[in-house]
Amino acid sequence: MNGALTRSRGFTLVEVLVALIIVALGSAAMLSALASSARAAERIRERMIAGFVAQNRLTETRLEPEFSGIGRREGEIEMGGSRWAWQQEVVRTPIEGVLQITVRVRGIEATAPGSTAAASSQAGWLVTIAGARGAAVSTDPLLDRLWDSAQRSPP
């Protein structure tokens, strides 16, 4: 008998170890990509809810029957199962009778409930939106009866 024919065919220990290393690296890369995707989805969710908070605050300010006036206001609200800090700033514009309303929103950390001190800094805002209010800002009354029927005081 020939010795070459009796030799069994299989994987050596080195080949098995190399294959295991490749599978382990591939699995680690896949888990890292999944974790990164989950963090990105959570961040998008945060920005979306913060945008809703900012738009709601801007709409409430535009529709207030008794307008609170020029200046800065801060507050907190709960939406989407989280607490949010908002900051609103109302300033005059170069256009007579029109005020600019800027609303900034950020999340409130669970470690500091009820604290709005962080809301006064400019860093950390998730969303900033701006709008206007005033006597020179209106819509076609035939298109929006609510806007036309609201009682407003001039800025």
C-alpha cells in the first residue's frame, strides 16, 4: 500500500483556528453595526419628539389670546415618555408689527429631574425653530377660520 492513500483528509488545527478568528471578527463587526444603528434610531426619535415640542410651543405662542410679549421664557414639558426643557425668545424684527419667535428644545436628563438650569446655556439644544407673530402676519381668512377668529393683542 502506498502511504499517500492512507493519509486522511481534514482540517488542521491552524486552519480551524483561522476560521474561528474570521467568524469572531465578522460577528463583532456585525454586532457593532447593529448597536450603532440602534443608537442612530434612538437619536432620530429624540430629535423628532423635540421637534414636536418646539412646534407645539411655537403654535401655542402664536395662538395665545393674551400675548406674553417680548423676552425670554423657559419651561418643561413631558412628551413621548420623556421630559423636555424648552426656551423661547421673542424679539422685534425690522418689519413693523412682526415679532420673531425662536424656540429651542432639549432633553432633560433623568439624573436631574425638575432642573431647568441647563436650559439656559446655548449648548445641547436638539432642535431650534423660528416663527413669527404680529399684525402683519396673517393668512387668507377663507382658508383658516381658526386664525381669523382668534382674538389677539398687537405686539
